[in-house]
Amino acid sequence: MNKTIGILAGSLRKESFSKKIGNAVLAMAPEGFEFKVISLADLPIYNQDFDDNNEVPKAIVVFREEMKKVDGVIFITPEYNRSAPAVLKNALDVGSRPYGKSIWNAKPAAVFSNSPGNLSAFGANHHLRQSLVFLNMPTMQQPEVYLPKVNELFDENGILKEGSTQEFLQKAVNTYINWFKRNAI
Ligand code: FNR
């Protein structure tokens, strides 16, 4: 049976570069794997009362169910104020509860960060990794994927242009798949 890898982009923006990278990665799945973009658009901000009072919003129930079926995760993060955007951190928080039922546990992950600037969202990439340690997600170390000047990478239809970045991303995806095979339980 195919393994499913969830692609989570940390932006809700319609023309988000992170979402466009997610779409490019979607097309890079090797045989035996299905890549699936998981939308974070409807996720409410987590409130512990949801679980404590058994009043979990439908969108959270749906997200948790969707993520339970995923075997691994590729996070595609932009950077907000030198950290990961709240939308991505919120998704981690939502999926980590109720206590003891985290949907992230033991799922091999990769973090691809991007920015229109030169620093490639390094800060966001590593803040995200801090949470992934706690969530027990074995996260690919190399290659580190930092994509600078992301605004220059797409054509007028929002498709990733052919060239060195596309080749690098494909290599990173291939390495992630090997990482997944070695680390998936
Ligand atoms: C940004 N941006 C940004 N860029 C960066 O490289 N480092 C940063 O710390 C920040 N901080 C930041 C804060 C906030 C609130 C916004 C809205 C933006 C710019 C950011 O990289 C740019 O808007 C990207 O286009 C956002 O990613 P998406 O939406 O294209 O995926």
C-alpha cells in the first residue's frame, strides 16, 4: 500500500510562495508514495477548553482525522518575525492534543523554508525544528532546505521554473523519502 506524506505550508495567503512550493513538491512523489497537500485554512486557534470540555470544532476533528492517515510530513515554512508563522505553530498545537494522542508522534518529517529575502527563513526553519523534537518527529538533517529569493522562482502561472532550485528540491525530496524509509516505525 502507498505511504502518504502530508505537505503543510505555513501560509494562508492566496498567492503564497510556500503554497506554490508545496504544489511543486506534490508532483515529486516517487512510486509507492502519495503526497497530499493538507490545508490549514479552516483551523481555529487552539483553545485547550475544546478538548477539556469535549467541544472540539469540526475543522479540528477533520484535520486530526486527516493527519492520522498521513505517515510523514513535509513542512514548508515562510518566516514571520524570525520565527515560524502562527498558522503552522497552531497546526502543531492542534495536532498535539488531546494529551497522549498526538497525531505527530514518530512521523518522519522534513522542513523546507523560504523567503523573498536572502536569509531563507533560517529562523523559522529552526524554531519549527525545536517543536518537532518535542513532538518526536525524526526530522531530516541534510540537505537543509533554505530557499532564498523565492519570489523569483515561479513563472506567470505560479509554477516552479525548471532549473537549479527545482533540481535541488527533487534531490531533497528523494533524500527525505530515504530518510522516511529508515525512520518510519
Ligand atoms: C514577513 N516576512 C518576513 N520575511 C523574512 O524573511 N523574515 C521575517 O522575519 C519576516 N517577517 C514577516 C512578518 C510578517 C508579519 C509578514 C506578513 C511577513 C516576509 C515574508 O517572507 C513574505 O511576506 C512571504 O511572502 C510570506 O510567505 P508566503 O505567504 O509567500 O508563503
